[in-house]
Amino acid sequence: MACLVRDGPVTPRRLVVLAGVALVLVAPAAVDPVLVAGCGACLALIGAVLLAPGAPPVFALVVGYQWAQVAVATLYANATGEGIEGLYPVGDVVLATAYGLLAIATAALALGLLVWRFPISADAIGNALRRMSVLRLVQCYAALGLIGLPLERMVGVGGQAAQLVQAFVDLRWALLFLLVAAALVQRRGALWSAAAVTVELAIGFSGFFAGFAEPLMLALLAFLSVFAFLRPHQRVAAAALAIAMLGLGVIWQGFKNEYRREVSGGTGEQVVVIGLGERYATLGRMAGETVAGDVDAVVQKFALRLAYVQNFGLVLRRVPADLPHREGELLGAAIGHVFMPRILFPGKPPLPSDSELTAHYTANIYILYMTGTSISLGYVTELFIDFGLPGVVLAGLLLGMLLGGVHLGFRAASPDPALALALASGVLLSARAFETALPKLIGGVLAAFLVQVALLWLLRAWLLPLLRGESLHGAGLVRDGGRA
């Protein structure tokens, strides 16, 4: 069977495995040799298992992003010759990093078993994408944005139907994925797909959080999903996209706090009080100053802000020495919250603040006075608080089951393999952050999955004909010239 990523002289899989092996080989010369070797071994495992033939690339992106959040502090500290304990002198960050790598490796192995049992056929994906109409995908993407984004603003974040509306609006990520992938396979419509990504970047950069990551990640996933069909210049474009995404991430981390302070009028709240033109001008000015500034300082900011092991290290010093394990209380509360949707239970109390839980378990009360943000411990740390070391393994299994279950669920519900892959990619991107709290990890992913599966079922009679540029006339399908 032909699978999603075929082996060749240069493939994403081989590059990632090679990078992991290189880290293992240089580890003996590092300040923290065991940690560096562990980071390398975990990266090689992710590449070997989650970029294997038949694997949906979103698995590698989600698990790989979390690996970066766990490993970057170790790699940066050892590159500077300081060692991670010199970078974080308070808390057991060595054990926190080791536990984080254990959870990520567990998730990778669990997903690897699923890929081995249920691989994706590259030929099936390619054939499905060739049947899509690029022009119709553009039209559907534009229509969904024109309807969904105003609806999202009208409902707001805390409305009773907020999760449902968010899941509906996020369907545009699946359409963006299909548009880019179809344009690559059909070798037409490149300008349309580039325009759609550019529009998403403009929308993302206009807000408080400057959400440029999602459209670039979806575009990268589309490239990886059809890697077997790409021509050499398209593979170069994929590499350029990955480098651009990394570069934007480094630059953004260098000035994001200052930018948010300025666009919020100095309040620190998650609001925007300046005009759109002024926002773009501020972004350009701060990005230029960051690029022209001290490169070492920019890299340090990026590493420290991407890293998410410090709070886990503080928790390890207090649990169970000062605070007992909670024996499943946090997991039970998360599951209970997920299965009480606010639209059916309008009186459901809100979740306690993530910052309150973090302040309690890290003994850092200053977190409570940080306005405009919520600092969470992350699902791995929360499950450690519940169960100790077994909770860390459980966290990896939970992530693997969540990603694998959603992927298989879309495959079962969708009549088209490319559509299933696109929907799974759009939904599962929200699970990429290591710091995501348990209720948000489980609830956010499952809510989007259930809403989109329901829409698939409701629209099953005409969704694929629509995306393929066909029309329904009575009981039959007639071509309407919708190809781009």
C-alpha cells in the first residue's frame, strides 16, 4: 500500500531523526549530558514513529511542538554552557524535563501503534484532492469567514454557545488545509492558496495575540500531507515555509509583551484599544527593532518564553513533600466539566482560575497579580499532582488517545479521506501546547470534534459535491464547471 510520506533521499522523517541522533552524539560534551541525550532520543522517536509512512503529519506537529516546549530550555542552557539548573536555580527542572520527555515519548509510542494499525494511503489522499475544485474551496472558505468571524465576535468568549460557534468558525482551518493541499497536488491555484494564507496572517496579526501560527501550521501540514506528490521546487517552498514560521516565532517572542502592553493602552488586559493601521505600524516598528537588536537577547527570549518546565519544577519540590497528591480530583473535575456543556447546563459554574491553581502549587503568589493572562500548570503537571509518576505516563496516554481518537473518528464519519485528514488537522492543532490545562485540552478538542462530526452528518448529502464543484439536480450530480 502506498502511504502518506514515502521514503526518499531527503524526507522530513529522515531530517528529524538525524537531528535527534545528532543531539545524542553531542550529549557527552554537554553540561547536562543525560538530559540532552534524552531530548535527542525523544526527538528521534517522534520522527521515526510520527513521520513514518501512513502517519497524519498533525501527530508529529502536536507532539513535536510539546517536545520543543520541554526540551528548549535544556538545549539553550547547554548551548550557552550554563546548564539548565543555572538557568532555573529554583525548582527541580531536571526532573520536570525528564518527566515531560517521558509523557511525550509515551504519547508518540501510543500514536505509533495507531499509525501501524491504521495507516493512511497516499494514493487515496491524492486521488481525493484531485477531485476537489480549487475555486469552490476558495468560495467556501471565503463564505465561512464572512459568516463565522462576525458571528464569533457577536457571541463572545463567555457566551453559552461560544464553544459551538468556535467549532463552526474553526471549520475554515480544514478548508484552508484542503485549499493548499489541492493546489499543490493539482498544480493550479497557488495564488488562491497563498492569498488565503496571507488573509489569515493579516487577521491574526490584527488581534491581541497576533495569531500567525495557525495558518502557517495548517499550510505546513498540507505540504507534509502531500509530500509524496511534491516536485522539487514545491519541497523547497515547504522548507521555506517551515523556516519562515520559525523566524516569525523567534521575532514575535522577542517583542510580544511590549506589543500587547501598547495595544491594550497599558492596561495589561486582553483588549485592543488602538486602530488597525496603528497596530500594523506598531508590529512593523517593533519587529524591525527586534531584528536589528541583539540576536543573543532575541534567541534567549524565544527560548525562555517557549519553554514550559519551570512551573512543573516548582511543583515537584512541593508535591508530595508539602502538598499531597489529589488522587484524581483534578482529572475528575475536568471530565465532569467537559460533559456538562454550558448550552445544556446554563448554571454551570466557571472553572477556577488557572492562575489560582498555579499560584497555590508553585507558591508564587505574584502570578495572581498578572493581569491580562492566565498562567496554567499544564495537563502533565496536573496529572502528576493527581497521581505522581503514574500520572505523567497517563498524561502521555491521554494525549495519544485524544489525538488518535479524533483522527479515527473523522475517518469513520467522513466519506472522503482528504476531508477527514483536513478536519483532524484543524481540530488537533489546539492540543499542541504543553501548558494546556486538562479541562481545556479535553473539552476544547472534544467540543470541536463533536460539532464538526455533527455538521458532517447533517451536510453529508451535498458537502462533497459542493467541494468538488458539482451541483445537485434532483437525485443526480451534474458538473457545473467549478474547477479552477
